[in-house]
Amino acid sequence: MPTYIYEVVHADGSGGETFEIVQTMTEAPLQTHPESDLPVRRVIQAPFIGGSWSEAAMGKSVKDDKRLDRLGFTKYVKSGDGIYEKRAGKGPDIISRDAPIGGDALSHLD
């Protein structure tokens, strides 16, 4: 069953407190808050669609450095002002935004 978000409607028409409620798709939208009996309206939002390409699944796969390495990706993590350390994959262990283009990327760090 889907989870719907509702907000309390103030006398001036502005939105107030929000809350979630699980309802079947065939149930009519709530007109009043279940506890306070204040008027409410349903808040329209994008649906969550899970699966292997969902945002949640992609966030998990990016955190798995071994998997990224196995798939041929290189991952760098910022470790200082313009300095990035390699966490997975091939390439130099450290790269810098100040490194010269081409040639040895680490020559300026000596």
C-alpha cells in the first residue's frame, strides 16, 4: 500500500505540519487530521520506485570500492584542498587540481 503525505491547512490557506499515512489507492483522500480534526490536503510528491537502478541502489554500489575496481572504475576521494586520494581502480594514488596536464601528475608534489 502507498504512503501518502498530508499537510494541515491553516485558516489563511498556508501549509502547516505534515504527516504520513498508509492508505489503499481506492481510499478517498483525508479531509481532516485523524487526531486533531484540523483540515488537511494531500501533498503531491514523486513516487519511489525501487530496483537495481534506483537512487538508493546506486548509492550503495558507489560505496563498494571493491566492486567499482572489479568493474573497471577508478574512484578518488577528496582528502584536502585540491588533493584527491585513490580508493579503487587504476591510476596514480594521489591527484591534485594543480597537477600539470599530461606528463607526471605528481611531479609538483616533490
